[in-house]
Amino acid sequence: MPLLLRPLAFLPLTGRSRCLAVASATCLGLILGNGGARAERITNPTAVFTGLDKISGEISTFEAPVGQTVKFGALSVTPRVCYSRSASEDPQTTSFVEIDELTLSKKVERLFNGWMFASSPGLNGVEHPVYDVWLKDCKGGKTSDPPPPPVVTAQPGSKPAKGKKGQAASPETVVPDAAQPPETGDGNADFFDQPVDPNAPQD
């Protein structure tokens, strides 16, 4: 029996393992591809943060437009991007944030520069002895809607043609009237149309 016609059970162990590995990789690629197609990232213009003053214990929520700097105590918070997903997807709100500190010597030092995750505030947090800042939400973004269908406008004074129910009206065909034959250019027509003189001699 040729090798190509052998059943899978008669293949060597390495061949069966290779087939299973290829099948598993194919299924995994399909799953990841479908998941990536469903996920729709939304770009938001505003990031929402929660700030904690560890000395006073006061917690406050503040908003920062993307690309603009907002003060929180001695910290300057600047979100660069703020991403979220639609309501039908798993929540994944992220923001790339830059946080600077104004020290007592009037120097600006970069305290944080990286991604913040709203679902896991402690994953990549700000390390500061007095203040703590984490991402709470992103707001203001809208999902992309499909373009509306084209609207056909009728010209002024024209009426739409009506056909059968559920069918478009077909253009009318003009049929010439059989009782009125078209005029011909026969020269005898002028001869018979002339008046007859009664005094003229007849043959």
C-alpha cells in the first residue's frame, strides 16, 4: 500500500505528532483571527484618573484631555492616548501617561512614563511617597458607524413612475398609429390635389 494511502494510525509517532501540531496551530490561528476581528478599539479624547493624597487620605477624581497637562498636587499628569472597547467586548481601558513631579528645588523630574490599565491599577502604578494616581476610565469616544445609503432626489416638477407593486416601472414604448400612415414624398399627390377646370376638353 502506498505511503499516502496509509491510515493515520499506521504513521510513525513523529508523523502523527506533526499532524496534530499543524491542526492545533491552525485552530489557534482561526480563534485569534476571529477574536481580533471582533475587537474594536475606540480612541477617546479624555482620560479619567483617580488621585490619592496619602497624607490627608483624600481621594479625588479628575479628567485630563489627551495631549494636555493637568495638575494634581505637585504632579503634572499628561495622557497621550486613551483606548477602550465597545460595550459588546471585554472591557480593556488603557492609556499611555506621562507624569512629572515638581520638586522642592523647582526642578521637573519624570516620575512615570508608560501604560496604565483601568482594570488593574496596581499592575503599572505610580511610585511616590505622597501621591498615587491611576487610570479610571476613558470617555468621549464613539464607534465608527457605516456610511448612510445614497439618497436619490427627484428633479423639481417630475413625478416618479409607478409600476406594479414591488416592481420598478419600465420605460414606455411609443407605437405609431396604424390608422395614420406616415406621409410620403410622392409627387403624384400634388397632381390630384390641383383644381379641375370644367371647360377644359376631355379625352
